[in-house]
Amino acid sequence: MKIYDDKHIKNVAIVGANKSGKTTLAETMLFEAGLVKRRGSVENKNTVSDYHEIEQERETSIFATPLHTEWRNYKINLIDTPGLDDFIGEIASTMRVADSVIVVVNAQQGVEVGTEIIWNYVDRFSLPTVFAINQIDSPNADFEESFKSIVNLIGKHAIKIQYPIIVDGAQCIIDVLKMKMYKFGPNGGKPEKLEIPEDQKELANKLQNELIEKAAENDEDLMELYFDKGTLNEDEMREGIKKGMLNHELFPVFCISALNDMGSGRLMGFIDNVAPSSADLKPEQSVEGETIECKSDAPTSLFIFKTLYEPNLGQISFFKVKSGEIKQNDKLENSRNEEIEIVNQLFIMDGKNREPVEKLCAGDIGATLKLKYTKTNDTLRTKGSNITIKPIHFPEPRINKSITAADKNDEEKLNDALKKIHNQDPTVIIKYSKELKQQILSCQGELHLATIDWTLQKIYGIKANFEQPRITYRETIQRSATTSYKHKKQSGGSGQFGEVHIKIEPYFEGMPEPDGFNIRGKEVVDLEWGGKLVFYNCIVGGVIDTRYLPSVLKGILEVMEEGPLTKSYARDIRVMLFDGKMHAVDSNDISFKIAAAHAFKEAFLNAKPKLLEPIHEITVKVPEELMGNVMTDLQSRRSIILGMDSDGKYQTIKAKTPLAEMYKYSTTLRSITQGRGSFSTKFSSFELVPNNVQEELIKKNKE
């Protein structure tokens, strides 16, 4: 195929709420460009982008799928994205390589919950954005209400380029940039270009003047030209619109029917000659602080934004050429591990279809197979060029589950499959908790979890069990206690003997040294699970040889690794070893380790032991009118409300909530807010568990 330079490549992400028509629009654009001869449909399970079995089964996009079209000497790379925020990781990776965004809005619904959630994400990247109000030919379509909902979402920077009307029973679109009317036949396709009807000229002129003013605002030269002439021509308007889009201060609004191919060609023409390319965007800065120029004569750098595993192909790595150019068999260095990768094959991907190419230039998107040392977020670069592209920051997981193979013989197979799932979708996090003795899978929500389960069963042939993870409690004490323990064992020959006398106390930073003891030595142990153990040697007269002290400490630490209450880690305790006995023949390390463990456990249970639970700081963003219901639910979860802040139409609630009360919160919040709420959490501290909760946990542990 033809090789395009950086100024003739447009990378466009298609985003929007679930069922808004993104996949249908992508299919229609491919059809308009002649890439496909017959349009598929989501219902018939034969679209180019939704080609995965799970997408066809559920009739919804789950993966971001790169496609391409060629239109009037431009190459347009499209990325069709999911509309559900459980798959927000796919949108995050897409935003990292898109030059502009089409937000598809259903004319029957206007801006929906999914649109709001995705827009919040798009807005962070300040990418040039076009809104396309879809399904204008539906009997329930309301263009004006849909436009108002866009204005409510983004403000008065939304500007109509088009609006729909019916003329003589036919669907028409008035275009105020071209000042033409497009009249469509019942099957859509290429429209008839007509003059604007007399009864629409006043409104069309009014909208064009608004567009001219908005376009002129974004450039001083255009503003002066506008003051001199009182208007701008079409080319000048295009220039102003483009600059406004680049400034994230002008959002053109189009109307289309993707299903019936109305307005899709005009939208593509706008992308072609107005929407910015990579070369128009502000140059990126590398991790090293260098400017990455989107030019074909610069050193080559590729950014891996997505990884897929296909059963017949293996690993597919999708990349954007950030600078320079890439040819078949080029050798590039991975900036993360300095391994050399040979790019043996180059493709343009359209769903599952691969088109081999010999070369790709700066700004383009492509794919290659079977890279050995490279994964999502990696940079491949010309050796010695010192370029590392800033990584995608994926959202934190919102739900956690323990995961095990239903068949224990599949454990190794499960681990391999989970590794591939994580590489394909970095929002899926897999960690083994030594403390909980569980493998924990973290992801974005219940639907996300369901797709992981489907993948394990259908792709990898593994049945997995998902359960609520145990909670990482801690144990500590609230007062001092003194005890002694003698370990004595005789079984013929040399036996075992060790006796220790200890006092334990709660520990906190900055506390004074213990009174009434002759301190001979002190060891502060920073526990790997948090908190401290402070161990004092207060032995006088050599009643316990110093060579046995490490064994005493080891015995104490072993008990702290499995606390006496619930077998949770213990923390923040200090121990004074002040007396004991040993035997010239029978004393040894094991004897003193056993004696210390028993003494510490007994003292711990006499020192008013207490459980600590992990507390998370939770930030919940909800529509103002739903705040009361969300607050009530948080308080039922033993939350302490820290404060509230206004954020446009939303309220942000900050609270501290026990982790034990957060199970399935994602599902509950979605239900309370009809999907309009979002939240994030981070660990805050360990706090005392209420007495009734502690009693229940101890009882459960004994059982």
C-alpha cells in the first residue's frame, strides 16, 4: 500500500457510551473508504472490529481495535473502543496514541452515563475532539436535546457544524461550514448536494456566524481578518476550527446515521482536512526530558500501546511510530531492558486482518509479531538515541478476588494464562499474598471479572474459583505483661533446656527507654509487614549466654508472623528479656527459640491483645442529586466522612472506610448511581477493630 508521511496520517479514537453506535460508525467509515465491500453489523456478528468471540457473543466491544482507511490522499487510522468503563484500560491505551477523538452520542438518549465517564478520561488528555450525534433518523431522535446535553457536559465550546431536518419525507443534513444541504435516499449512501432551503437560511446563517466567531477567537491573525472583512471564508474557518480543537477550546458537533450511512463521508472529509495529525500536536517530552519530534528523519522510536495474544499467531504488539520510520528487519533497542528486538514483520491491522507493509513513518500505527523482550508501555528505539516514551498510567483496580484453579493440576497452567492476561490488559493485576496465602486478582469491575473468567475457560481451558480475599488484619497489644516459660525435654542422651523471663509492652515511636532494667543491648526490627519489634537484652550475670539471644529473637518473630488471635501479623511491640536459665549440656538454640515463642505467646494474650484492620481512604465522585444515597451507604460501611468538594455537576466525597466493608462496593455504587459514580481507594492506616467485630473474627479463626 501507499506510504504516508507524518502530515497525511490521522489517528482517530472512536469513543462513547455502550450501544451508542461506535462499531457501526467504524464499519461504515471502512465501507465509505472502500476497504470493505459490504457492511457488517453487530447483530450479525460480522463487523471488522468486533471480531473476538466474546465480543460477538455479548454483542459489545471489549477490546480497542485498530483499523485504517484511506481517504483523499490521507490515511485515517481508526481505533474502535469499548463503551463500558470496566474496560477503561483499553481507552487509556488508545488515548495515548490518538491525535483526535470522535465522541459518539446516541440521538435518542443524549449524553449518557458512559459518555460522562469516558469524557472525564478524554478531557484529561486535552485531545482535539469532535462530537457525532448518531441515529438522527430514528423516530425517537432529538438532536436539539442531545446537543444541549453535550453543552451541559463540556460547556459553550460545543459548536454546531451540522443539524438535521426532514424535507419532503427525506432525511437531510444542513452543513453550516459548507453552507449546503445534503439530502439522503432511504438507504443512505452518497447524498444529493442542494442549496439550503429558504426557510432554513436564517438559522443556517446564524449558526455559521457563531462558527465564524468561534473559529476567529483561536488565532489573532484570523481575528484581525474577521474584524476587517466581517466574515471568514471556508478555508479560514477550517484553520480557526483546527486551532480551536488543538487548544481544546472548540468542539465541532456533527450529525450522522452510522447504520444507514448518512453523514459518515462528510465526517471523514472533516477528519481528512481539518482534524489535526500527530505532526500538528505539541511535541512530546521523553522520560529523559528530550523533545520527541514527529518527523520521519528523526531517530526512530516506537511506543508499544497494546498487546494481544491470538491462538494462531501468538503475541501481537501494536505500536505508534513516535519519530523516525520503521522498516522490516530493523533492529531496535528496548529502553527498559536494553535488549535488541528484530522487527521481522510489519503489518497494518484491520481487526483480525493483517496487511503486510515494508515501512511505516512517524505518526503511523502498526503491529508486529512475536517480540521476545517487549510488552505494553515499552519503547523501542534506535540504539544510542536515549529516548524513553512516557508510559500509560492505567487506572487502579476497583475489585479484588482470590483466584485458584478448580483442578489443582491446573495451577501452573492458570499462572501462565494470568500472566498473558495481564500483559494483554495491564489493568488486571495478579499478586500472590504471602500473608493471606492467596493469589489475588484485581480488576475494574464485575463485568471485567466475567470476561477474565470467560477467557480462562474458553481460550485457555481452565476453570477457576473466585472468592472474597481474606483481610490483612494486624495484631498488637494495649498494655504490658510479664511472663516466663521453661522448655525442658529429656529423651536419653543430651536433651533440651531453656528458660526465659520476658516483659512485653506496646511500642510507639519516640517512647522512652524502659525503666528498671539493666539494658545491655537493643535491636530494632523493621517488620516487612509494617510496624516494629524492639528487642532488649537485659540479662545480668550471664544467666543466658549471648549466643542464644538470636534464637530468642527468632522464636518471638515466628509467633509475630502468625499472631495468637487470628494468625495475622503482629506489630509494634517491645520485648525485654531480663532473666532465665540454661543448662551446661542440654541448652541449645532450638530450646531457647521454643521457650521464647511460648513465653511471648502467653504474654501477648495477657497484654489486652487487639486486632487492627486496614483502613482505606476512598474518593467517590457522584452526581450531586445522588450524594445523599451514597453517603448513607458509606456510613453503613463504618466509614468516617472526611469532607466533600464540588466538581461541576458532581460532588467528590472523601471518607475513610475499613477494607472489610469494601467488598463489592463497585457493584453497589454502580447500582445506587445508575453507573454515574466512580471511586478510587488507597491504603491509609491500620486502626483498632470494634470489639464485636474482633470477637467474631477470633471465633471464626478458632472454628
